[in-house]
Amino acid sequence: MNESKDLLISDQWIVSKRGPKNNIDPRKPYAWLVEKERAASGSVVDTGIIFLTNSECTFHCLMCDLWKNTTDYAVPAGSIPDQIEWALEKMPDVKHLKLYNSGSFFDIRAIPEEDYPRIASLVNHLETLIVECHPRLIGERCIQFRDMLMPQLQVALGLETVNPDLLLRLNKKMSLNDFATAVGFLKTHEILSRAFILLRPPFLNEEEGIFWAQRSLDFAFRVGVECCTVIPVRGGNGAMEYLRDQGHFSSPDLRSLEMVLEYGIGLNEGRVFADLWDLNLFSSCQGCFEKRAARMNEMNLNQVIPELVFCNCKVPEGSEMITA
Ligand code: SF4
Ligand SMILES: [Zn+2]
């Protein structure tokens, strides 16, 4: 990657690179879906995801594009439970649900505490509830909400990378110690955690991207997360396109994601998933794309490492040195 230390990444700089937000209806979730996921019990279960329309996250992480479907103002009390109710009425019956609000569930500017009891009553027939939150916003409110819940609560936390310089440049406003403290707090209070880990954030080449994703998996399990999701980094928020044009960012190759997923499952420390959305963005070979996508889906669902896919396409530079 080109020299990039002179680039001053700040909230202001990140926001200045943005395009417009999407048109959204603040009374409805901007999307919902049901997907298969391997549960902690080992069975493959239908898991609902509701993408809640909420106010914009106050953090401005370099790689984040979730602001696109957010409002510029706080949504009124009652809006989030209304959205959950609306989506659950449409969704097939599920026992496992993710509530993603493009920010932090436990940020009172996003979801007021007065909404917790109604949210809990809407989800109390479930077995698992997963919400997302910035590690620095983990605290007493998690316990307050957990105490109203019947399902097992899991909180998804962005670890992103354990490369400390890079974590700083991602503008995450979090240290590795903040992350470990959040996981420890949740664990003490019988709340599970899941880590989001980035594969090849900006300023890394392919080899470094694989290396740091693997070290991030090591760290996440060491501090006590129950499962990890590896997310191949994509563009789409303006800042990433700028960095791509300047030679500071390239999306990872599909085979790197495959290798990191193999590595994570091989650790045998907990469930490891690869984020398979928009997977074709990361493949340059139509000859093996379908087979690799199916292989990764199998790894996600069964947490085993199937036979390799062989193809004549070029292996990403450096990646063969890392996985031995
Ligand atoms: S904390 Fe999460 S939602 Fe907020 S800007 Fe960072 S990545 Fe996006
Ligand atoms: Zn190929």
C-alpha cells in the first residue's frame, strides 16, 4: 500500500466524503430477512434479522456505511418497538432474532430505556436475541434489559482489527482493552458476545489482511467471545472509494475469506462465520465462485472444513504463506 500516514482521518473528513442517505420511512424497518445460522446448540436454525430504522450512530467509523439508512434526528419513543412488531407480523415464525439498529442498541440516544419493556415483551417467545453495540456503550443498561428478557441475550461488538495503529485509524474510538472489558462485563452478567472482525480494512495488503484477521480471531476468543463473524471489507461510503483511488484500499479476495474462515473454525474455540452477503464482489473467477460460495456456506452452517476447491485462478499474493 502507498504511504498514508499524512492522511488525517477524522469524523469530519469521513463525513465529508459521503454521498446522500437513502430515502427511508422512520416508522418501518428498512429491511428484514430470515437466514439459516448454526446456533450455539449445534443445530442449524432459521434466524430473523430486523434492520431497524434508527437515528445515525454517533461514532463515525472509517469503513461504516450503515449511516445510509438512518435518520438525522432521534426516532420517538415507541418507534423501535413498533418497527419490531411490524416486522415480526410479516416474518415466518422464528426462535432466533437479530435486531440491528445501524448503531448501538444500548445507546439511549438510539433506543430510549422506556422502550425496553415493550421490546422485551415482543421477543420473549424467542430462544435467542442478538443486538449490536459499540463496546464502549456496554454497561448497566445491558443488565437492565437482560433482566426483562426470557431469550438468551447476545451482543454483537465490532472488534474490527487487533492491529492497534489501524484500529486508531479506523476511527473506532476504542482500545483493545475497551473491547476486552466489554466482553468481560457481558460474560460476568451471563450475556454472550459475538465479535465482528474485518478482513482487509484499508492500509493493508492481502497478506496483512489475512494475518490481522487471524490475530483478531485469536484475540476475540482469548478475551471470551462466544462466536465471531468475519466481514470482508467493501466500499460504498465515499471514504473507502477515496482510499481506493489513492491506492490505500482494495477489497479482499474471496479465497482470503475462505482461508480466514478455515483458520477460525480450526481454532475450535467457538462458532466462526463468514459474512457471505454480496460475495460475488470479492471474486474475480467465475470458474470457481459458485463452488467457493457453497463451500463457505457449508463451513458457516456445519463448522467443519470441507475439501478444498481447486481452480487455476491466481491465488492472492502472499496468502499461501500465511495459512500453513
Ligand atoms: S460503531 Fe458501528 S454503526 Fe457506529 S459508525 Fe462504527 S461501525 Fe458504524
Ligand atoms: Zn477460480
